[in-house]
Amino acid sequence: MNKNDLMQKLADTTGLSKNDAAKAVDGTFDLIATTLKEGDEVRLTGFGVFVVATRAGGKGRNPQTGEEITIKPSKTPRFRPGKQLKDSLN
């Protein structure tokens, strides 16, 4: 399922117009991204938790030249599924 499919299914199941469903999906994604940028987590009870994880920097090698490079620390979003979501899949 892609984003357009999600918007269409949301419109079909809730009775919203496709335009309103698109606004709801886009708004939800924007709020999650903004909250993560601020360093907070997004906890959706029964579904899961979106958190920001920090990846450590280190040394690496360029595979084309073999030259050693320095990899900077970075932040990445992570999702931890909730118990209800895990249980619904099994």
C-alpha cells in the first residue's frame, strides 16, 4: 500500500472526501516528523512508538578507492511496534 492507496482507503472507510483524507494523512505525517525533529517521541497506544535514534560515527572505507573516510554521527527515525499490532499479525 502506498500513500495514495492509504488516502483512498481512509476516504472509503470514514466517508471523508478524498481531498479531506489527503489533508488528514499529510497532516499526520507532518506532525510526526515535526515532533521527531524536536527530539520528542510519538507514542500511539496499541500501535507503536516513533523515536529518534542516534547512529554513532566512526571510520569507514570508500569501496571504490579504498580510501579511509570518517562517518559522522547521525539521527534516524525508528519505529517500535506495540503489542496489539504485533499480536494482530500472528
